[in-house]
Amino acid sequence: MITEDNDSRNKTAAETDVLETTEGSKTGTGARGAGDDVSVGVVPGVSRRKQESRRKLMAAARKLFVERGYHDTRPQDISREAGVGHGTFYLHYEDKLDCFIAFADEAATELDAVLQAHLAGKGTLEEVVREILLATVEYSEANPGVLASSLTDVTVLWKGDMGRKAPATRWAEGWTAILDQMKQVGQVAADVDTRLAGYLIVGAIKQGGAYASRDQLDIHNYIESVTQLFVRALKVQ
């Protein structure tokens, strides 16, 4: 079992921070005065080198979390895959869990963009449910393994003071909000517990999607079957 020395880790990260901040000052990408021009995509006060290292780390983390899973991916594996020093990992992330949450947040944000595009102009419960399922499938096909990996249950490792939500919680709350809107316009039955329904739907999509993929079901038939199942359970009778 590999363990990490916190003092050594923090010292390495601090030394890396000094190196990258100094590099940013030399190249004109460090701290700027008021009125200085800031290039698009560059965070003021943060060196380009530091931003590039974070981009590389996230790309590497995304690749390894998908290929190996959360538990079999180590911070040093991510650093090596990204081609940066191990101390650089801790300059950007507190630990592996923090990195995973950042990865999951990125995936959730990407999925949200796809969902919004699909939901534009859709008004009935059946239309909304179908389009969410279509958007989920579309995103999953364009980003193999990302959604399934981001929904890995890491709640036993979760820290209450991180100020962020588990991926499944974020998605379930999105469903809850949509169902609440549908309830207000009479599309969802008044006695439906929308919060509970949100979590149940996320679980059903995760497990149902795995089943559909494993058994190579026709994706259109799968979406239509799941849509009708959800609508029958939720709509006003």
C-alpha cells in the first residue's frame, strides 16, 4: 500500500507554486495592474503555465478515471499521465477526491449544456423526459465512459466541508426542479414526491443504461420504453 507524506507533499507543492508564479511574472502572465489587458481564457494573476498544467491534469484525470475507475487511479498516476511533476498535482487539488469532484463537475456542466439544447421548446412531461434521455445518450456516446465514471459512488469518502455536491445529487436535484415545474402546470401528479422521484430516476437511468449497453438494446426502443415508464409513474391520472 502506498502512503503519502503530507509534509513532503505540501513542501513540494509550495516549491512548485513558487516556480510557476515566478515563471508567470517573467512571461508577463503573473499579477497585473488595473487596466492591464487580460487575454481571453487567462485568469488574472495566474500564470499560463499554471493554467496549462491544470488543463493537462484534468485531461489525464478524465482519461484515467474512465479507464481505471476512481479507486484504481492514484494522484501520481494522474501526474505521470499529464507529464507534470507530482507536486504540481497538489498545487491544483487537495487530494484525489478533490480532483474527482472537479472531473465530475466538468462532466455535469457539459451534460447540462446538452440538456438545455434538447429541452428548448419542450412543454409536456413526455417530451421533457424523452429529450432528457436522448440528451443523456447523446452525451454518453460522444464521451464514452465519462458519465458512468462521474456517477461513481464516493459518498463514503465525502467531506462535509467541501462546499460541493456529489454528481448524482446534482443530477437528481436537476430532475427534482424539472418535476416541480411540471407539477405546477399540472403535468405531474400533486402527490408525487419530486425529490424522491429525482433520485429514483437517476438510479434507474444509471442501471438501465448499463443494462441497455451490456445487452446491446436498440437505443430508440430503450428510450421510448423508459420514457413511457417514467411518464406513467409521474403524470396526473
